[in-house]
Amino acid sequence: MIIHTALFRLKHANGSAQEAAVLKAADILVAIPGVENFQKLRQVSAKNEFTFCFSMEFNSQKEYDFYNVHPDHVAFVQGKWIPEVANFMEVDYVKI
Amino acid sequence: MIIHTALFRLKHANGSAQEAAVLKAADILVAIPGVENFQKLRQVSAKNEFTFCFSMEFNSQKEYDFYNVHPDHVAFVQGKWIPEVANFMEVDYVKI
């Protein structure tokens, strides 16, 4: 099992309608086959620059690869992520 | 509920006995009152520099504050974390 997380900070103001729209648009990702335990998280530590995180789980690299190239994911990245995210970092985990 | 994570990279070689010793030493943190769902994770994305993560949950800021100043946590930070961690980043989450 792979836990995939994307930490990010939006170009939009905290609490803005544009911010809410990006978070809402991410709902399209939940329905992609292989995506499990999708979570939208607020990053609250003052020790880094990020303000949100999307977290999801894949059973294996096969499902992760399928997600990466899925049209709904690609459309989200092109339509919302690239134009509206100011900075991000991807972090992936496996349990030890 | 607050999810507290500490991403890190050790000064030690991958798979070394020193690496295993640091991971083992972190077991002391599990017993600190208020620490829930403690997990040791391997960071596997090539898109950041970190190789491990400790993750835990606190019911509220009260338990988080208790953990931060707990002697077992302070001793771990002083004895293992500061001397043996090359780089780290703390990331904390709350569910949206």
C-alpha cells in the first residue's frame, strides 16, 4: 500500500471562493479507480509554507500509475493545479 | 484531532545499523500519553529529499503540547534526533 500526498499552497486568499472552488474540484479525483481513503487536509504547522494537502492510498504502484495518467487527474492538474497552486511538494509513504 | 508528522533524512547510510537504531529508539515516543496511531513510514517519492516519517495523532492541542515537553520526547530529540538527523520538516494536519 502506498500513501500518496500532495502538500500545496494556493495562489488564492485564505477562505476565498477561489480556494473553495479548487478544493471542490478535487472531488473528481475520488472517483478514479484505485483511489482509496481520499482526504482533504488543512496543513496547520507554522514550520512549513503549505496550507493544504490531498492524501490518498493505492494498493500498489499499478493503481498509482493508472491514477497519474487518468484523464480526470490530468484534466485537474492542467485546469486547476498548475494555474492555481503557488507551491507544492509530493510526499509518498509506505509502512515500515 | 491533529495529525503530527515529522519527515526526515538521517545522516546514516540506507539500511545501516545506525539507521535501525534511530528507528528503534523512537519506540519510546509511542508510550507518551496522548500519542495515538504512531506510525513509522518510509518516504518513497523521488520528488523530495526525505526518506522517513514519524506520524502520530493527538486528540487536541493539549495532548500535542504535553508531548512536546514530555521528558521522553525531549530526551529523544536531544539524544537521537538532533545529532543523527540530517534534515527534517514538520507537517501537521487537521481534517477539512
